Amino acid sequence: MTESPDALIVGAGAVGLACAYELARHGANVVVLDAAPRAGTGASMTNAGLLVPSHVDPLPSWGNIRAGLASMVSREGPFQLEPYGSLAPWMARFVYHAGGERHRRAANHLRTLARQSFAMHKAYFDSGLATGYSQSGMIDIFHRRSSFERAATVQRNRTDCAVLTAAEVHDFLPACQASGAVGGVRFEQEGFCDSTSLCTALVRECESLGVRFIYGAHVTRLRQHREAVTGADTLDATYTSRHVVLAAGSWSRKIAATAGINVPLEPGTGYILDFDSVEGDPTMPVAFADHRMVVTPYPDRLRVTGMMLLTGPRPSIDHRRVGALRGEASRMIPSLMHRRPRKVQIGQRPCTPDGLPVIGPSERRTGLIMATGHGQSGIILAPITGRLVHSYIADSAPGEHAQACVPDRFSSMRTQVGTLCSSSTAAASGSRH
Ligand SMILES: Cc1cc2nc3c(=O)[nH]c(=O)nc-3n(C[C@H](O)[C@H](O)[C@H](O)COP(=O)(O)OP(=O)(O)OC[C@H]3O[C@@H](n4cnc5c(N)ncnc54)[C@H](O)[C@@H]3O)c2cc1C
């Protein structure tokens, strides 16, 4: 044990790095530990990089449950559920939170935080961070008339998007002309970043502010003194600090458990295929709404992302799934048919059952601040998470939307789900008599 910084951050993904940056630029002395040999090797390099607050939505919804059930039997569809130990209680909470009003409230919190964070991404880029940020806009395209009409009705009154006919979609996206799109919606104010560049830029800024990174530091447990978390043990060292920020993405659950804290996180695996770019590729991100697939154009590659698989913590690449995603992408963008993916990866989204991230101090363990559970929105939400972690450490009020993300909400959730289960059991037994 060699030092005691103001904050010790576990995890150097986009979230941990944004926390380090926001703390360091306010004068804190910060140490970051990561098990990997460099920063940004978790989900933060395997994603679509979208910065689109309008699309940020809590995962638990009846639409996703229906889609999940529909593709459960297929090994190639965009969703897959494979029951394993911790999934059943997580799913019970997930279903509870899919309900209309609960989903709407969570969506409001999430989108508000995403809008604030989007502004911070822009500010990072404007201040010189080479994050690959681009306010390119984004297009959703639809191949089913019913889903297009639904989306068009919802979006028609908004001033920041335009509903497109099939012909207009083809004008914007000649690469998708043969895909049979029936219409689209174009969002003008949003964009994307290159999450690998974002991580590299944040590391550079942090280092210039004196943040110390320790790689190959696999945290085995959080250190405790009475009710307080006071540091972390790695395989070969001990680090102490008054504030320990747990930002280890999908791995946070296991680490939090060493301090007796239950964070119901499950990894939602996604697939990423990178192709060489060619002329005529889309110039802005495209979401193929009916196929739950996204294409993001980077200067040197076209990235296809898709799938949400709740199949356990240690997935490996399934080549049938790669083939399915590649086949779907080639039907949407026929020029992909002749390109082989130059890189295939999987990434794990750290998913909570209520669809909100877990940000803030633990009431049960002083000294522990959680910054995890960002699910499908960790890239867009990274800067605001860093700002919130800084406000908690600086003792300033985080605001209503951040309150919805506090870690201890899960203890009351257990009661709610318990009540739900016992009332349905009571109703069921009532109906038998
Ligand atoms: C297919 C796909 C598409 C996505 N698209 C988008 C998108 O368009 N927009 C968006 O905003 N988000 C998107 N996401 C989600 C986003 O990528 C994640 O929410 C985000 O990367 C999570 O960041 P993180 O820093 O919390 O976790 P990670 O990036 O996973 O980082 C966790 C870090 O913790 C370290 N670690 C783990 N265990 C230990 C340990 N024991 N000791 C020390 N270190 C440890 C790991 O090495 C890793 O560096 C997508 C994700 C996927 C998979």
C-alpha cells in the first residue's frame, strides 16, 4: 500500500475515465485501477457509439419483452434469453419495471440525463478532446409499414426531426436503396462518437491532470472497516482512499458483493462487425428499427452492431450469430455482401432490471460510490456520470433525475417485487377458493 488518493476508481472504461476526468479537473488526486493492460477494453470499445438522447430508452418495456419472447427459440434473432442462476430474480424485476407508468418515468429520467451528457460530449470535443464526436444526425429506417406509421405519428410534431417517405430515405441513403424501406425518421441534432477515441482522449487528459493509471490491477475485493469501504485489494497490492468509485461495468456486481452490496446487474451481450468502408456507405448512423440493428460510419470502417443476449456472464462468439447479423446487414446494405468483416467482437452491456444506471453513494457502505449499470447507454451517459460522481464527492445536490439512479433503490425494489409476487400469489390462491 503506497498512497491514499482522494478517489480510487475501479474500472477504466468510458464511465470510470469520465469520473476520473471530472474529478481531476476539479482538483482531486485520483488513481484508476483496471484489470486489463490498457483503458477502454470492456464494453467501451464494443458499441455503436451513438449519442442520441431521443433514442435512449430503459430496456424494460413490453415491446422488448414481446420481442424477446418471439425470438427466444431462435439462435439467430436479435434477442435471446437463456435461463441461468441470477437471471430469474432479475427478470422478475425487469417485468415489474416494464409497466407503462414506471417505464415512462424511467425514460424521462434517462433522456434528461442523456441530453445533459450529450451537451458535455460536445463541450469535450469543442475543448479539444479528439473523441471522434460528430453531430451528423441519424436516421431510423423502417421496413414494416405498421412500425413506420407508429413512429411517424409519434415524431411528426417534433421540431428536431423529419419524417421521410421511402423515396426520401433512398435519396439520403442510396446504399440502402434495394432494402425495401417504407419510410424513415431523420433526427437532425444528434450524432455519434468513436468510443475508443473517447477513451484514449480521456486517458490523455487525465494523465495531464496527474491521474495515475495502474493496469493489470485485478480487484479481488473492496476493503472494509466496520460499515465503510476504505479501499480495494488487487491480486498483489492494497489501495486505500476515502472515496472508492466502482465503475467496472458488467463486473461491478461481483466486486460490490465483496462489500455485501447487491447490485442486480446482468450482462446483455451484443455483436459488433467492422467492415472496411467503401464509397457510397451511409454518412450518418442508421438504425434499422425493425431489425434492431445499427450501422455507424467511421472514417476508416463501417460498424454494424446488434443483438441483446441475456445468456450469462461468459459468452463466446457464436459464428451462427455472426452469420445471421452479417446476412441481415447485407440485405439492408447490399454492398456489404461482397465485404468480409475485418473484425468481429462481442461486448457486454451492464444492464439493471429497471433500465436506469446505478450512480451515487451507497448508504450502507460509506466511502463507496457506484458508477455502473449503464446498459445500452454508457457511452452517451459517461460524462454526466462523471459530473454526478464529482457532485456527490463535493457534497452538492445532484437533482431529481440523478436521485432516480441511487444504488439503494434496489433494497426498496425487492420489497416492491416481493409485494407484487405475494399479491399475485394471494390473488391466485383467492381464485382457487
Ligand atoms: C453492441 C453494443 C452496442 C452499444 N451501443 C451503444 C451506443 O450506441 N451508445 C451508448 O451510449 N452505449 C452503447 N453501448 C453501451 C456501452 O458500450 C456501455 O454501457 C459502456 O461501455 C459501459 O462502460 P463502463 O465503463 O461502465 O464499462 P466497461 O467499458 O465494460 O469497463 C469496465 C472496466 O472495468 C474493468 N474491470 C472489470 N473487472 C475488473 C476488476 N476485477 N478489477 C479491475 N478492473 C476491472 C474492465 O477491464 C473494464 O476496463 C453499447 C454496448 C454494446 C455491447
